[in-house]
Amino acid sequence: MDAADAHHTNLLAGATPATRLPARDLERARRFYSERLGLEPVEERPGGLKYRTGGVEFIVFESAGSSPGTFTQMAWKVDDIEAVVAELKARGVEFEDVEMPALYGGGRTVDGILEVEGNYPSTGARGERGAWFRDSEGNLLAIGAPVM
């Protein structure tokens, strides 16, 4: 592979990804992220709210479209998933009842949390515990904690 091929292959390797979540009602979404998740926009523009958590940005933008909500669109990695789930429940977040496909070890959520077999080798974890919820716009969000 010559230098030109290497440049094209690694074109996005150093770029920072940013999640974009659609909102039919941006003010409703703002209230959800503030009241339920304790997040405030770090920046705004017409039709968009920029949030920053853990040094990473995500955008909630006004859109006539919507996600089908059939897959996880964004997730946060946390240390103490029980504490985070309890706090979010206290703030009115409703967690999804999830059944994991056999490919991922099967199982169902218990008290909003699902045990997932396996994890990426770089984590050093043997599994993960996850919990899923929807924002005010139907976007499916998650929190997860590695199982060491």
C-alpha cells in the first residue's frame, strides 16, 4: 500500500464522531435532558442543542423525521449502574423491558438492568450490564457498566 492508499484508508481514523438525535419538539427534548438526565446544553443554535458529557459532544436537533427507536442510538458508560438507574428512576425516567437475543447470551432485564455476556477484549471485562430508556422524542438511549 502506498502513502496515497494509506491516507484514504485512514481518512476518518483521527476524526471525532458526534451523535445526532432527532427531536420533533426541541423544547420538550430540552426539558427531558435537563429535568430527567440533569444535562444542560453547552451551546445552542436555531434548531439545535449541543451537549457535552465525558468530553464527547452530542447534538439534539429539530427534525420532521424520527428514529424508529428499534436500536440503541447512544449510550453512556458508567461505573455504578445500580446508582445511575436508581437516580434516573427517581427523576422519572422509565426503563425498557429488554430481551437480549441468544447471540448476546439471551436474558431479560431485571429491575431495569440486563446482564450481557462478553465484552470487547480491550475492556478487560467479561461482560456488561446495561439499561435502556427512551428520551422524550422516542430515541433509544442506554447506560452500561463493564463486568470485570
